[in-house]
Amino acid sequence: MKKKMMYGLFFGDSVTYGEYDGVFGGWVDILKRFALQKYNEGSSELILFNLGIGGETSEGLVKRIQNEMSVRNAEDGNVVFLGYGANDLAVKDGNQIVNPGQFKANIEKAIQHAKVFSKEIYLVSILPISDKINGEISVTGKVRTNEDVLVYNQILKDIVAENSLNYIDFHSAFLEDKEILLSKDGVHPNEKGYGMMAEIAIPIIEKYL
């Protein structure tokens, strides 16, 4: 009997891409290895694509999601993960890069594109930021606050509820121990943080194997 083959498509920014993890390559790469190992053990095939781009906002997602999905459309279905907001909410030169209303509109538009190719869509929460950089101007001239993180995560939760989607709450998992799970820049996870994200996401991936 022919094995079922699905694609897992991970759209997002540098946290999806796995920046600052020189050991495992980030949480999505850990999942890729896990899915491959399961396939070798006889499970159905789930091919994972890391489509994260460092610095990308929801504006970039809207521009590319349709094309990216049309060229990666598995016969047995696709699972889509959208991890955005950390760049959108950043304030530069006094303005938010993508304001809350536009962020919501962009994510909703991306979901409509994704629904053409997939019934399984997950929105990924924004991680908390370190207290050391909360409200401080970074080397790139951007300011992020945990207050804004909560606002944008609430937008994601509202979209999930309104569209009957799935939500991956990495934010709550990080909150208590964020200072030991985030890298020195206070925004990206370190190896330990990425490892914990993968642990949380593995049961989700297992559902499709």
C-alpha cells in the first residue's frame, strides 16, 4: 500500500528560521529530523519545509504565501504554520512597523490563501522578550515591549477563535523562564528555548504521521 504523503509548511520570521541556534538549527529543523526518523520507522511521510525569513513581517507573508503554497502542494494535504508578529509590533522612528489593525488584516488574508490548499492551519504565538530589552532601543533601532506582545498575541487568538484554527502557545511556555530560554539579544530563543519549542510541537506533528 502506498504511504500517505503530506507537507508541513512553516512560514515565519527569524524564530521560524532558527536564527541564533548553532546547535540544532531551530525548532523547525528539529521537527524535520523527527519526521524523517518516523518515516524511516514506517510512518506516513510528512515533508517539512522551513519557509522562515529573518526580519519578515505579515506584509511579506501576504505577498508570497500563495506562490509558495502553489509550488508545494502535497496530494494528501498540507499543514500550515504561521509565526508572525515579533517584527510587526516593533516600533521604529516612532511608528509600529505594522500596526495592530493591519496585522490582523494581513494574517486573515494569508489564512484565506492558505485555506485554498489546507484545512490544517496553526497560528504560532509571539514569544515574550527579555526584561533587559523591554522598551529599549535595539542596535537595529527597533523598540519592542512585552505589552505589545500581549496585544498582538491576543489578535492571533481572536483570529484562531473566529476561524476555528489551531494556536500554539509558546508564549506561556516561555514566560516563567524566559531569561534562560532566550539568547543574549533578548528576542530569539537559545538552543534550550528552541528545544522546548520542538518538544511542544512534536505531538502536533505526530498527528499527521
